[in-house]
Amino acid sequence: MAAKIRCHQLRINLSNGKVEEEVLPEQDVEMLIGGRSLGALVLYDEVPVGTEPLGENNILIFSAGPLAGTAALGSSRYCVLTKSPLTGLYLMAISGGHFGPELRKTGHDMLVIQGRAEKPVYLVISNGSVQIKDAGHLWGMPTDLAQEIIKDEIGDGKARMTCIGAAGEHQVPYASIMGERRAAGRGGAGAVMGVKNLKAIAVRGTKNIDVADPDRFRKAVKETIRKMAGSAQLSRMVKHGTVTFLDDLNDHGILPCRNFQEAQTEWAKGLYSGVFEDFIVKHTHCSPPCATRCSKLTLVRSGPYAGAVSEGPEYETLYAIGACCGIADMPALIEADYLCDRYGLDTISFGVSLAFAMECYEKGIITKEDTGGIELRFGDATLLAGLIRDTAFRRGFGEILAEGTRRMSQRFGKGSEAFAMHAKGMELGGYDPRGAKAGALTFACGSRGGCHHAGGYPWMAEMYHPDPKARFSIEGKGALVKRARERRVIADSSIVCTFPAILGYSDAELAGMLSGATGLDLSEEDMQIIGERGSNIERAFNVREGLRRSWDTLPERLLKESVPAGSTKSQVVELEPLLDDFYSVCGWDLKTGIPGQQRLNELGLPKIARDMRSVK
Amino acid sequence: MAAKIRCHQLRINLSNGKVEEEVLPEQDVEMLIGGRSLGALVLYDEVPVGTEPLGENNILIFSAGPLAGTAALGSSRYCVLTKSPLTGLYLMAISGGHFGPELRKTGHDMLVIQGRAEKPVYLVISNGSVQIKDAGHLWGMPTDLAQEIIKDEIGDGKARMTCIGAAGEHQVPYASIMGERRAAGRGGAGAVMGVKNLKAIAVRGTKNIDVADPDRFRKAVKETIRKMAGSAQLSRMVKHGTVTFLDDLNDHGILPCRNFQEAQTEWAKGLYSGVFEDFIVKHTHCSPPCATRCSKLTLVRSGPYAGAVSEGPEYETLYAIGACCGIADMPALIEADYLCDRYGLDTISFGVSLAFAMECYEKGIITKEDTGGIELRFGDATLLAGLIRDTAFRRGFGEILAEGTRRMSQRFGKGSEAFAMHAKGMELGGYDPRGAKAGALTFACGSRGGCHHAGGYPWMAEMYHPDPKARFSIEGKGALVKRARERRVIADSSIVCTFPAILGYSDAELAGMLSGATGLDLSEEDMQIIGERGSNIERAFNVREGLRRSWDTLPERLLKESVPAGSTKSQVVELEPLLDDFYSVCGWDLKTGIPGQQRLNELGLPKIARDMRSVK
């Protein structure tokens, strides 16, 4: 049968209203599949070095994968690519929900948004049309209500949506993009959308999403369903979502508490899955097909937060706004999660930024004079609602918090940089790498900065390793992380969700599904090559922006301050040998961290190889 | 052509899950048309004297009118009838929105809910089926989110909804029922729904709604459209909704301020339509067809309430939570309106109850000891959000506020009854009857208590009377109020919205539309008779419960305390002569207030006439 892999791109220029349809070069699509990798290539090609993230020339790519809208479990996803206002580097933010499949039903696999509308607008995209509509009345409106109003206005309750809140409008560099109750959270794609005056995108399509080889596809999907039914980890997730892992992370001394001052605490047990369970009112999912149902609808029924509802919080939020801020008050965290979604703030960056400010306050680096009178104490849950709103609207001390951890530490000085818990400007995800050393490479070398997204596989491999000391060793961690990155890239390019992809699918199974869907005949090795290609394109984007080995680093706290107590006691991160190892397995120059000519050419990326040769 | 007037009733018993369909007796339907009047008759027949409002034997009727779902302007409405937990008497609460038309599309004109589910449930009603679904996970959830989740669950974004919030679940006697962003607000129908463990009703129908005589109907509708286009009052409402009248009411000394201590204030200008206008982001309506678009989507874009959005507040909310509580802070009131809707509280009863408590606090009748430490000062907008939540969840001082004004005054004593601004337990609407005397009868004799709903026509007639002193006179006010009541009853039975009905349609025009829709040949006089019938059925329901002349009264403040300043200075209400006049024109016994045999028989209500004869 004919290969069905095509990428239909829809390009909308908000400056002049021009709309273009394009089919991407077949060779690129076959080499990169879709989603994240293909988006990375478009970003690489179209966003020249030095582009201002919040300038008119930055672009915003919404990219779905060839599995979106098919029966592959966990495939209802899309990702957003842009140059990040938080890191100034490559950004990919990924989200579940109905937007990706619905976009494909309009006949498009990728949206590219260029330029900047003069006034707030929203887009309505259907099979054959793009409408640019006035959004003046929606500007300032919470994401949930704005989506509801738009559905009313276009008279289509089944339209699927992606939308920004006040944080995006005010260009908070860690503003998220919300689709229904799900976030493309990290790195500030919402701020890029905000500066473009784009409040929301509604899509509604009716086209069929066919697969090239239905028999092969069906067989591959069936096999994954069978296999996933037997996964113990996935069963745990069905019960408690991602929060199930919080218990283990604290027990192993990997849960960052009070801004990474501790990695295991008694009070964090207030965040355990057993506590969380009492607030779950419904087990749900991004959208079918999904067997994990990691999404938990939570509701607070009594006490000061009664009436608070969220779809979540998931683990990273309980880590960031919870453990990292010393807060183990589940109802307050459910409300905080909801508010971050409403106002469009990334929960990780908000939580870690607040934790940093709390430590600065604790150490006297900042005082009430700086906070506008707020006593910024670890553990004070009553601060959350007000500070979330203030941050999204950039006012009061929220104006400072909105800068994120890196800029705050530059502003505050006085040694605070040592415990500003970011990498390349992105606030770290919820794993203390002193307790699981591979995580050091995940954070230090992440294409988008201190990102949690690539971290799942390494920390699980380390935490659940039969040898309890293995996680403290640096041996073989370069290869482990390289493999994890590549697996994530190919999962994100397909796109399939982290959880089945990491905990369920083998590369062979993913290759089977992709082969069935696309008509390409992909092997397990092809998967790895595609992953490595994507990973290197991202690296090349960042190298072109100036990234060198010295940028691949971590906060001093992780390198020099050992964990004070618990299962990880006395550990620090030995970063330099880890980097040597990782660069070696990646084929990157040991001194500069620049991807090597030879490997790039082997990967079929000669243009990027040439570009890398010319960087100084 | 054949008369098309039928009332298809769907009866659902939550105690045993039994569902029955019934067609109401044709004679009843022809005599009462539908909506409110027909619902009143069902209530009269099925809720025996002494029924406990929050007991299992109370019923809840959702009634649409014969115009719902047709092209008649303002006909997208439904009403809820039950015995009120606030007044212990007849209750009809009315709402705009899509629920009424959608119910009719399922082939039903009226729902009767009996019994009590063992556990929280919601109903899904479509053309041919009724499903009773578990709502355990939705119990405690705000109305907006619960509706969204239900739409997701039943996979139908176009289902129409009616739903309670925490206030209904906690049986607050002034809990509302919310449909989308609209309330059937008054008298605590939400508490009855709550005690029945019924969280929500979703309806979705596909049947056509035909009219009996399309030509006659179309002609009548066309005529009303032509006429309404020329209405100056409706033009004002298109611009500022009901808030447009707040300016005039204050200017005339009819706006109750600080719990009716004043009727005209300088600070209330902070609530004027010009201020309100700055927060309007969209002019909208309950649902088409509507030419008034009185519904204003408001948004706060900066300051401490930034991000607050509401569809409203409309006049009564700005009066009750605003002027009556001494609060002229528009952003705070937009947020308060939204919160009342989310948690399902009637804004009028909440506001007036709070105003009463504020005056008690001001006078030292209650202290911080009673309020749990809260300084309950007039004008303090920062109290609102917390007290709304506390009232809905019945906790802290909210437990007291949740009792409503009458019960609070009984609890507090110390003369506070004199300024407890309710009639028959229902908190008064936003018109000081000392400045527009007909309003005294509207409130004192309202079938559901101190209800604003029947008040529009009289106060407009008085306020805009060419003789500026006419409003202080008691001459002819009985006839004015009788006529206004009847006009409202027939409008609510059709159902058409207050605004076109009062400001646009004549009885003849309404008769024309109803004749076209139903195939009955109705005259202007028929309209008045139907209105009088409905009004007397309601009265009879209350008389049977014990209502006599002495119950038709008003708070002492209105009868004995004159207005201190402004255009209404020195006025009080002369209630007794007003009652004499009103009873006379109604044909009610002057001593007892019981409807007279003769008039009831003339109206074709012999059974009720017999019942009235036997009450003691």
C-alpha cells in the first residue's frame, strides 16, 4: 500500500491575515514522523538565531502526530513549539486532550502561527476555512470561561480549544496554553500566544483519519492493549494517577522539599496517594483512547477550600506548589491547581519560583519590603490563591514571581543563585538528581532546560533498580539518559502519551503502530534513529543560540550541598564526569557540547551538520 | 385547525425510579395555558396543606410554556414550582435559558419530580428516555463545572442543564437552581432539589415544536418585533441591561440603600449604568429569540478582582449585594455575582440577609462574638467572597446568614424584626415602596412573598408617571397592582420574559401569539381572566396554608420610619387602606383576605371556591 504519511501544514499570519496550506517535503516527514521532531525542524528552519521570543518574528507551531485520532492508546495529544521566553532556547510543550485529533480531522497536522494581530483575536479552524475573530471581549477572561463563551459564539459545543489566560496575556514567561482542563504547560508558550494577541484557537473537523495498513495497525494496537493490561505501574496510575509515585519518591529521598533543602520529609506524607485518594471523585482521561486514566477529577467538600475542583493536581504540581513550597495541604493545592489552570500559569515554574522566593525570605535576602508586606513562609498555604492571581496579572509581588527563578536570582543576588533551582532558566521538575544521578543529565542537558518531561524513564529505572545503590552511581548514566531522551522524542513525535510510551510500549510495538498508521515499514532501530535525529535538531537549535558545555549545568545546591538526611543523605551530583559520558555516547564534542559532524551526517542531517561546523 | 394546546407531563419518582407520562386534562390546559398557572394548579392539587417543604412529599415542577421554542421574542424560559422552604408557601421561580425549549423538544412541557433519591443522582432526559445517573462525584461541585462534567459524561455538548450548587445541597432556604449562567433564583427551589438528592437535570430533544396556526402566529410575532423596535425602555436595556434603571431608582429615592435606611445616596452612583458599562465585554441573551439582550457579560481586567467574570450582575443583584449592603464596588460585585451563581445562592436573599446582619452589627444587636470575629460593616466588599462561600456551605457565620432574614431576626430579637426586610420570609426586591406606593402591595401580597418579579410594571408606571407626586399617592394602586400581577401571571404562563411582556407586548399581542401557537382563539379579555385565575390559585394555595390578611404585611421600617432624605423624604407606607383597595378589586374578603366564592366561580375554579369556603 502507499505510504499515508503526509504532513499538511496550515500557516496563518496574524499580521496580515494570510492563510496558506502546504504539504511538507515527504523526505522530512519520513525522517521525523511528525509531532515534536517535525515541529523542531520547522522551528529550526524558520526561527533564525537571535529571534526575540516575544518579538513578532517568533512563531508558534501546534503539531499533532500521525497517531492522533487513531485507536492507538494515549495518542490524543498535540505539542506546541516555539522559542521560549523563559529560556530563550528551543521549546516544546506537550498536552493531552482533544485538540490534536480534532486538528487532524480538519485535514491538518500542523499549524504555524506567524506575526501578531493588532488586536486580540481568536481563530476558528474547520475543514475548509479559517476565521479570525475579534477577542477583545475575551481578553482578561479565565481560560475555562473563555472556552465556554467561544463555544457559545460559534454555536458548536463540540469544538476543541486551546486558549490562554491572564498569564499569557501579560506575557508571564511561564504562561501555559490550556486546552479544556489540560495544559501545554512549560516554558511560556502562552506568553508567545499572548504577545501575538491570540486568545484561543477553536478547531472542528469532520474528516476521517485513516491508517495506511489497517490490519497491521490493528494488530499492533491489540498487542499493546494486551501488554498494558499487565503493567503493574500502569495499574497504580489507574488508581492514583501520577501521584502514586510521590510516595516512592519521598521514601527514596528523591522528592524535592522546601526548595531542594531536603529530599525526604515526614510532612510530605500529607501529599501521599492515600491522602489524595480521598479527594478523587472521578477517574478520567485526556480523551479516548486511553487505558491509563491518570487524570483524576478532585473535589474538596469541606473546610476553607470547599467547592474547589480540579482535574489534578498531578504529581509535578504536588511537588512544585506542594513539597517544594513546604505545603502539604491537599485542599489548598487542589484550589491552587485549578487557579493556575484558570489563569494559565505553569504549575511547576510557579511553584519552584515561589519556593525560591520563600527561601530568600527565610534567609533574609528579601524582606517584607520586597514582598509588599507578605510574610513569605514555607508551608503557608493561604498565600497561594492570592499569589497565583497576582503572578498571572503581574502585580504586587506577583510581578517579581512572574520573572521566574533565574531572573529573580539575578535580581536578588546575595548568593541566591546557588539555590535558584532552574536549568537554563527552566525551573526543575520534581526529582532530586542527588538521589537519582541520571536525572542530573536529564535536567542539565534537556533541550528545553530543567524539564521533567524526559525524566520519567531514568528515574524509574534508577529508583526501581534491584541494586538500591545503583541510583547513586554515575556509571552508564549517559547511555541511560540518551536512550530515554530518544524514546521520549519518538513518543512525542508519534505522538503517544508518556505513560504508555514509557511504561507500556517497546520501541518495536511503537514501530508496529506507526508502520500500520503511516504505511512506512519502520523497525525498532528506525525508532531510535528518529529519536536521535529529533534530539540533535533540538540541540542544534540551542547551539546556534549560543549553548555550549558550560550551559549544561545545574544549581550549585545540587553540585555542592549534600542532602542532609534520609535515604539520599550525603549525596551530591558529580556533573562533569556525567557530562563527559553523555556527550561521548551522543557523539557531541566533549569540550563544546556541539553535536559532531559525523553523527549528524549519519543521521541524515547534512544541513545541520554544516550549520554546526560554522558556529563559533 | 385543531387546537394544539396540550401539556405532556413527565413524572419521575426519585424514591422508586418510576417514570410516567401523562397528558394533562385539556380543560385545565385551556384555562391556564401552561408555565406558571398550570404549574400552580398541579402544585395545588398535589401538595397538601402542611407538607414539609424539605420533606419527601414536596414536589418540584419544571414547567415550560406553549411559546417556548417558538419564534416569540423572549420565550426561552421555564419556571420551577414547589412549596418554598424560605416562606413555607407557594413558590414559582423563573429563569431564562435553553432549558425550557429543549425540554419541549423532548416532547414534554412539564416535569414533576417526586420523592427523594437515596444517593445523589442526576437525570438525563431525551426524546424517549429518562436515565437516573449517579452524581456522587458531582456532589459539592460548583454549578458551572458540574454542568461541564455532565456534558462530557453524556457525550453531548448541546445538552441543556439545570443544576444546584453547594447551597442547594446544604439546603440553604434561598438556594437557587442554575441553568447555564442563569438562575431560577428565588425562594429556595435549589434546597428542595438538594433534599431530593438531585444534582442536575440534563435534557436533549430533537422533536419539532410546531405552532397550530403558523400564519396567525407569524403575523403576531412580526407585529411585536415591529413594536418593540420602537420601545425607548427596551433600547436602554439593550445598552445596560436592567442596570439602566438603577440610575433612575436612585434619582427618584426608590433605591434601598444600607438595608432600607436610605432610599437615595450619593455613593450609590458608583453602581450607575455608566460605571457598569465599562465592565461589559459582550451583550448577550438567555437564548434566541430575544431582541432585548439584557444580559451583559462582564469582566474585571485589573485591580484585586481582576479575572472575575459574570453574566450580570443585573439590577437586583447590584441592589441587594450592592446598595443594600452599602457596597458600590463594581468589580467586587461582579465577583460576588459569579460566586453566588457557582454555589447556587439567590443573590437577592443573600444580599438582603447580609444587609440585615450588617445593621444588627452596626446597632450592637450582634457582635464579633456572634459573627466569629468578622467585623460586619456596611460597605466592606472584602467580606463578600468569604461569606458567600460560608453561606453556601453553611459554616461559620454563613450558617446564620443561611437562615435568611426572617429567621435571623427571630434569632437575634432585640427589635431587629422592625428592620428585617422581608415579606412572608422572602427578602424584598429592590424598590423602596415608600417612594412608589404600589410596590407596597406588590411585596405585601406577592404570592411568593416579598418578590420583585411582579414589581416591574407598577414601579415603572409610578416612577415615570407625568405627575411626579403620583407615586406617593395610594389612589388607584389596588387596580394597578392587580393588573400588574395578572399580566405577569399570563406572561409567566406563556412563558415570555418580563421585559418584552411588560415593556413591549400588549395583552392583545400576547393573545395573538398564543392563539397562533395553540390554536385557541384567545382575546385580550381571555388573557386577563387567565392571569386572574393563576393569581387566585396561588392565593388559594397560601390561604390553605394559613395565610390571612395579617400576613399581608411589611417590615415596620416601611410602615413607620419615614425616608430620611432625598426625593422620597418623609414618606411611609399607608398599608391598611392600600390592602382594602386591593382586596376589593380582587374580590377578596376584606377581613380575611380569602378569595371570594363568587369571583372564583366566575373564573371557573369551583373546586377552589369550595376549598376556600371550608378554610377556617
